[in-house]
Amino acid sequence: MRRRLEPELLDSLPPTHPDALHSRADLIRLNRAMGNTPWFERVVARHCRPGERVIELGGGDGTLSASLRLATPQVGFDAIDRVPAPAGWPADARWHQADIRAFDGWGDYDVVIGNLILHHFEDEALRTLGAAIRPHARLLVFNETCRKRRFQWLWAVAAPLNGANHVTRHDGRVSIAAGFRGDELAHALGLEPDRWQWTVTETGMGAHRLVAKRRS
């Protein structure tokens, strides 16, 4: 199953469109079912150092950063997204409203995290992103979609049964097709084994999880 990117319907809808609101609610349920936030909390608590600064790629509604901030108060969390900061975003946290591909502030961050964001990028864009963050980051933590046919079949059955609307059903299929397997994401980001140590976990719920640490 070759990696293939297609436009996602949610990206083309106004934020207040009923289909967009339904789809974002579907995504909240999906993240809960996949256990994504607890996984990030465990990894950040285990690997982040007090005083480090974290940037979340694709901060969205700020939910993930808010949960991590509560779980690890000794670490600072900022975010970047093309949309404005969500209501209630903390005054002591930075929100960069910018395109990730044009951002030049990576030097401020020891840790880069992202949840279901990198599958939106072509391999060339991932190489460019990797080249920008590798000189500065000590730790990379990414949760993505796992590109396997069995997860396409599982999604085709489970999404309608759980009330997902047509936007979510379409975008889920597209996201799986654009996901990663094995060390693909690590290699796409240009991680070199002599400089980086990484682990990849693929879960039964279809998550592809990369934790990469710079070697001392």
C-alpha cells in the first residue's frame, strides 16, 4: 500500500459549518478511543526535562497542549497553527499563527510534538521540516495514522457504526492512505541513526507513534 495524499474535506469547510462541527466532535471521540492524549502525557512526563519548551504542530483547539500543561507543569507549551489561538489560550504561552513550512522560530524549542498532523505533508515537505527542526530539537514526539489495509477496512466498518459523518468517514480513509509504516516517518524527517535514537510503535487502533531523542 503506497503512501498517497488527497485533500481532506474538513480543510475546505468554514469552521462553523455544521458538517465541520460534527467532524471535529468525531475527532475528539476518535482521539479518546485511540488513547492519544494519555500516550502523549506519559511520553512527555518520561522524556521532557524541567524548564524545556515544547511546541505543538497544528495546535487546533488547544486541547492537547492544555492536557499536557496540567500533567507536566514544569514544562512550557506553545503551539503553531494557521488558525487563531483558541479561546482561553494561556497568556504565558505563545501561539504562532503561521504555516509550519514557513516558520523560522524552531530555535526556541527543545521538544516538537504533533498529533495527526504530519500525514498532511508530502515527503519533500517532511524533509524540509526535518531539516528545520533537527538542529534545535532534542526530542520529537509524533502520533500519526498507520498505513495498513486492515485499518482501512476497520475504519470503513467502525466509523459509520460510531456515528461519524460523511466528512469524517472520507477524511479518515484519506488520512490512513497518507499515513506511515515502519521507519518511514523517521527517514522522511531525515533522522540519522548516529545522531538520533528512535522507537516506532504501531497500535491495534491504527496509530503510528514515533519518539525520537537526539543522542548525547
